[in-house]
Amino acid sequence: QSQRQGLGACALSWIEDSARAEKARNVWVAASDFNAGAIRLYERHGFARVAVIDSLVSDGRDEVLLRKRL
């Protein structure tokens, strides 16, 4: 189990730093609606929900699209 060890935060930091270096305006992530832990992680790190995509990965399951403005 890798939860609560800071790996997600470390990965997000690296992704954000890389995006800033490329002058990106946003970082986008998507998480399955049943993955509350991932959604909480993203929201704790400044991501905001912007859309729900119906049945993108599998029928009957939605994906939550989140964005962080840089």
C-alpha cells in the first residue's frame, strides 16, 4: 500500500514543476467517480472539479475532470 506516504504529493509536485517550466497554464487530471481518495488528493493540492464525463472508461462509471491553474 502506497497511500499516506507522500508519493502522490511528490508526483504532483514534479508534474506541476514540469508544466510550469513549459509555460503551461493548467494541469488536468481525471479520476473515476468511485476513487474518492484520488479526488481528495487532487483537491487538497489545489485542483478543482470542472466536469463529469459519463461512461468514459466503463459503462455506468463517470470520470471526474479536475484542473489546477498554474
